Amino acid sequence: MADETTALRRNSICQGEEAVNTRAGTVFIVDHDREVGMALMRLVAAAGYRAQAFESAARFLAAQDKDTPGCLLLDASLPGSIGIELQRALDGTPGARPIIVLSGRDDIQASVEAMKAGAVDFLTKPIDGARLFPAIEQALLRDAEQRQKRQISDALAKRLKRLTPREREVMAHVIRGRLNKQIAADLCTVVGTVKIHRGRVMSKLRVRSVAELVRLAVHGGMAIDPILHPTTAAPNGQACA
């Protein structure tokens, strides 16, 4: 049994030069039927995955560590429709992780709702490795990609915090394609001052070109809308030269 499930798992892995190590993730199983949950855990563990089983959404939420990579096998028929509610509650939170929804019956409406809520897949019990392992691989791969994106965003946010308000203002103009003399006119200053701020921005953010700066800004969540009405009034109320 172990050899068969391991072979199925290996066949489901996407091949590539930079494949993500999905073995580092944990498969969390939430099923109100303890016997079913334990059977799933044995099946998953036999294929080489880490696995943990819980009999309720509350126990899972109390025990899970958002920093632990992994995916969730979620029983859609938890008492009180808690299954789909848990899926929606986790969405967009630090504890969000890819979900594979399991159901004891072929419920088209439940399947549609689960997929709309972002589920990786909807599987009908009894579950076998041929269907389960590819879904787990997809879920763990998605989790690894999402965590990598969050790490990049967090690192960029830390860099952006190093900028002074004036440097952020200059950066906002630079990534919109404004030239130094245009920025100077917009901010009512001189080109030399803009060059100094621009150089500090590039140094603090560790970029060497405007193209790199734009990519960093996009990953950092900065808006890059065009400046339609540049500021032309000096702080003392005089028109900028």
C-alpha cells in the first residue's frame, strides 16, 4: 500500500527545473468523522506527507500555526455548514491556506460554492490517492508560491519604510516616468535637490534602474497612476519658477 501511494504521489508532481519542495508542507485534515479523518491521515502519511487530523474547525483553528506551510483537507459536511464558513473565514487572513473540500455526496451546488470561495478542488468520498495526491500537490505548490510572494512583499515594505516622506514623494514621481526637471517643477524645488533624493531612493531600495524601481513599487503595492495635475504652487503661495 505504501509503495503504491508513494508512486501515485511521485507521478502527480509537476516536473521543472525549479520545482518547489512541497514535502515541507503539512496536510491538515478537518473531518468530524474521526475514523475517516484517521484513514485520510494514514493515506496521506503513507505517501510521504506530514499530516495532522482534527475533528472540528475549532480544534484546527486553536492548534494551527499560520507560519507552518501546508494545505487543508476540509470536510464540507461539518455540522452546521461550518465547513464552507471556515473556508470563507480563513480567506484573506494570515492563517489562510489552500483548501481541498471533501464531501460525502456529489453536491453540485456545494462544489460550485467551494470553488467560488477559492478551493483548489472538490472531491467526493470515498477518497483515493489517484485523485487526492494531485490535488494536494497543487494545493501545497500554491501555498509555497503565496508564501514566497508574501515574503517578498514584506521585505519590500521594510525597504520602503526607510524612505523619508520627501523621498517617497520623489519616488512616486519617478515611477510615473517624470523627468528630474518635471519633478522639480511639480515639487517646487530645484533639479539638484531632486537628484539627491532620487539617488537616496535608489540606494536605500537597492535598485540600479528606473525599471527595477517600478517593479519594486508594483510588488510593494504602490499605485502607479499618472499625475494628471502636477503641483505648481510653492509653499509660500508663489508660483513655481
